[in-house]
Amino acid sequence: MQAEVCEHMGTLLRSGFNVADALAFMTVRWPRRAPTFEQLIEAVSNGTELADALHAVGFAPVVSTQVALAGAHGSLADTLGTTAQYLQLLRRTRGRLWQLLMYPLVLLVVLGFLEVGIVYWVLPQLTQKQPVIPWPQIIVVAVIVGVCVLAIWFIRVLDSAGRYQLLRRWPVIGGMLTRYYQYEFTVGAGTFLRGGQDLAGYCRYLARLDAGPLTSLGRRVVDGLAEGEALNAVLKDPLVPAGVTRLLSLGQSQAEFAQTVETYAKGLFADLQARMNKMLALIQPLLFLVIGVQIVVMYTRLLLPLYSKKESTILG
């Protein structure tokens, strides 16, 4: 729903509505969420920044961050439209992920029940042997599941900066996460530049935000500038796309630089979308590989005892 809210608010603001009127429209559009929008209207009327109010009612961090950037220097309507596009990309990615996972996961569960039935019902009937509970395998599976649950919990309780530091070196995930923050940095930079500010001012603003990867970046840039380093030098950071520093070195006018940075941000968005699609394309084949291994194991556990029994019968 957050993507639709951002999209509708952006459209209404471009049509001349103010924030309070746009939020009032949301109470009609989504009557079940009316208390949330009424809370937003009250907070904004009392002087609370829209970004803080959105964060307080549970909107995604990317929404509150981009709205805060637009509130400082930029167009709120355009920023909401851009944020809506990103949220829609995430929603499509999650939907496609579940579509890809549903069939192989159901197949894995069915094969698991079949394997249990074969080991604990079919084989004892064929070999006249009592089934032995595989405690070592059960313990190993329980430990693996426990470690995975603890790892997921640990990652979720970390703040965004700690989560990025933990995940940035992971294959596939780390690269995609870095590209996302590069995209967020570039979109915010375009917003600031369009508002007549420069990249140094943008980084100073980032340094004042709540703790996050871009906040740490802003502080590093501010510290570097205070020590007399050139802006191009301090912007050489994994979270800053190399293309932004190259555009900075072209010596364009403020308006041209803002336009090229915004265009570059659109390219980063397309690249992020392509990376997500590539990751999704790998998931289903990997799961089918696991299914194939499980089928081989299942047939092995079924056939080996039968061959052993046949050989013992022949030799006997």
C-alpha cells in the first residue's frame, strides 16, 4: 500500500493539493487505514516534519529518508513518485519470488514426507527390520534450523548501518545492497542539486540524519572536507557511484549537473532492477537441484536395502 500512497500523494501535490489535503484524500481512498492518515494529518498540523510523521506510523525507511531530503531541498511530489517506483519494484520482486518458490517448496515438502514414509513404513515392510530413528541427522537439521533462525533474528535487530556492514561482503546480496544505497545516494543528490545546493551540502545533510550507511558516508565526507581534501577525493567511496564523481569532474553548470545526476539515477534504478531479476532467475534452478539431490537420496535409501536383501537371499 505504501507505494500507492506515495504515488497518489505525488500526483495530488503536482495538481496543487497541499500535504494535509492529500492525506485527507487517503482517508477516503483507504478507509480501513483512516486512523493512520488522521494521525499523520494531526502530526503535520502540529508542526511535525512529514518525514518524521511517516516514520512514526511505520512507513519504510526509504520513504522517510527521501521525504526528508525533499523537505530540505527539492520537490516532494517528484520524490514521492520516484520512491513509489522503487517500492513497486520491491513488491514485484517479492511477488515473483514467492511465485518461483511456491512450486519447488511444496515439492520439497512432499518429497520429505515421501522419504519419511519410505524409511519408516515401506522399508520395514520389505526388509522385516525395525526402523532406526536417525538421531544424528535430526540433531544436525535442528542445529542448522536453529542457526538460521538466530542469524535472521540477529540481522533483523541490527540497525541499517550494522546490517549493511554485515551483508555487504556476501555474494550477490552484498552487491545488490551496495547498488541500492548508491541509487538512494544519487536520487537524493539529484533532489538537492535541483534545489540549488551542491554535493558538499548534500553530504553535510546526510551526516545529520539518523544512523545509517548514508549517514556514515556523509560524516566521512564532512570529516575529509574539514581536513582539506578535495570533494572528488572524499567521494571515492563504495556507496558513491563512480559515475557521479566523473560527472562532477566535467565542470557542468548547476542545472546541467542536476539533470545528468537525475538521469544517472534512472540508470542505476534500471541496473538494480536487472540485478534483482538475475537473482530471481537463479533461485528456482538451485531449488530444483536440491530436489534432484533429495530424489537421489530417497531412491538410494529405498534401493540399497533391497539389493542387500536380494544378495543375501542369493548367497543364502
